[in-house]
Amino acid sequence: MRKLFIILGLIAAIIAVVLSALPLFNIAFIPAIAALLFGLIAFYLSKKENESKKTVQLIFLLTIISLCLSTYKSVFSEAEIGNTEALEVREQEAEDNAIEALEGIDLSE
């Protein structure tokens, strides 16, 4: 049972580290929390059976790294808004084209 939680914790921690380095860093919080839970269960089982806790410490280390990186990115990243004038011009042109297309329709049949 302990090995299962260690494996699940390692997988979740590695996924969290990878996701925290990608632009989808907000999703990294989900596997990080799962890795923390699996790590805590594995730590409890390791303590109960008096076995080595080195891999559990690795799970916690990877999880802390991913949480720190994701938190840093979420606090200090700014959403960049591009040139909205070009978008407004395109939107106005599309609206004008739609009005012209509707004016050309003959509904008297």
C-alpha cells in the first residue's frame, strides 16, 4: 500500500512540476495538491512501518517546487492585451458587411 502511494505521489509531483513550467501553470495546482495528499499518506505509512522516508521527501520537494513556481507565475504574470483598434475596425467591417447582406435580401414573395 505504501509503494502505491509513493508511486502515485511521484507521478503527481512530476506532472505538477512539468505543468508549472508550461503556460498552463494554473492547472499545476491540482496535481500538486494530489501529490501532497499522496505524500502525506505515504509518510504516515512509512512512519508506521519504520521504513525509509527519502522518496516521500522527494515527493514533498517536487511538490513545493511546483507550488512555488506556479504561485510566482500567477502573481507576477500580466495579461498582455494587443492592439484592440485593429480588432474594433475588423468588427465594424464585419457588421457593415452583414448589414449590406441583409439589405440585399428580398422578403416580398
